[in-house]
Amino acid sequence: MRSTRIMADLSVDDIEVAKGFYTDFLGLSTEEFNLGWVARFTSPDGEALVQLVTRDATAPEDPVISIHTPDVEAAYREAQEMGYEIVVPLRTEEWGVHRFFVRAPDGNVINIVGHPH
């Protein structure tokens, strides 16, 4: 699998309450998107970013990081071939991303995400 972007998925109780710290203090002033339960904030140069998550809206567990890849279908097949536990099967979400969750051997849940071809 080829990773093109890795970002932390930080668990917060309330995105609106938490966002001031990440935008005002840490300088992640660009809100890339906000779905109410997940929001991504980046620095003006796009180099630093974080996602704040209250509770994943469509999954039984929350991921600790999100990994972007240009070929999520190939990554899914590779994870299955390697015998990793698939927590959420590959699917296209209503907000347009194609993703699946896989459990790392250490127990962390990872969101593998891309955009449909």
C-alpha cells in the first residue's frame, strides 16, 4: 500500500468547543470540512493537519489515524491477504470517500481512505 497522507484522529467531546484550541493556539486555521461529528483543520500552508472526531457516524469503533491512499481497493485486498482484521468493510460513504477500517496488530484501528475512481 502507498500512503500519501497520514493524520491523527483526535477524540473530542465537542468539535465546536475544541476547535478554538487547534485553530487559535496551534494555528490550524483552515477548516477543510466539518460534518458535525468529524472536522479537519490544517495550517495555512497545508503542512500540518488534524481531524477532530466525536464518534464515527458509520462505524462501530473510532480510528486513531486516517491514512490516505490513491488505491483504497488495492489496500483493502492487501489487508485481507495479509490476514489483518477488517473492522469496517470497504464502502463509499455518503460524503464521498471510499474507506475501510483495519485493526493493526497492536489493537489500534486505522481508517484507510481514498476517493472513488
